[in-house]
Amino acid sequence: MGKNPDDMFGDEDYPAYTIGRAAEMLGTSQDFLRRLDEAKLIDPHRSAGGHRRYSRYQLRLAARAREMVDQGTALEAACRIIILEDQLEEALRQNEKQQGTRRQG
């Protein structure tokens, strides 16, 4: 059974945007987005035809990378920093969740 379209577009991880639309929204080139994929910052969903599709979450990461590159950070370094920041944020979220569970137990 398919999802309701409103639910899908409200989903941060739903791959709603083509590479062309994503590049336009970010004010960058499609090549820049491909380079982020190569640097392992984002792993876009592939359509049945093999076309890249991006989620809002991935676009936020790409926008952060573009901002850092525009400020003079090397692309690979920017990607690594963002990956580490994302991992730290997730670890903090998990820690907070565990602390809440312990308080309740």
C-alpha cells in the first residue's frame, strides 16, 4: 500500500527532488552535488532509471557544504566535518534518549 503524498513530502528523508531541482534550490551546479555524493556526504536515492533523487535532509547537508566551500574550506574537509557533526548530533540524541529511559526506569 502506498503512502499518502502529503505524508511523503512531510518526510525529511523522502527523495522528492531531482538533481536539477536540488541544484537550482541550492544555487549550485549539478556537478557540485555529484561531488558531494563521491565524497560520501550524501547518498541520494536512485530512481528506477538511475537518476539521483534528494531529500530535504540531504539538501540541508549540501547547503552546509556549499556554505563551507564558499568560505574557503576544501570540499573533502567540509564533507568530513559535516559527517562528524552529524554523527555527534546523533550520538547526543541517543544519549539523551537513554538518559530519559533510565530516569523513567
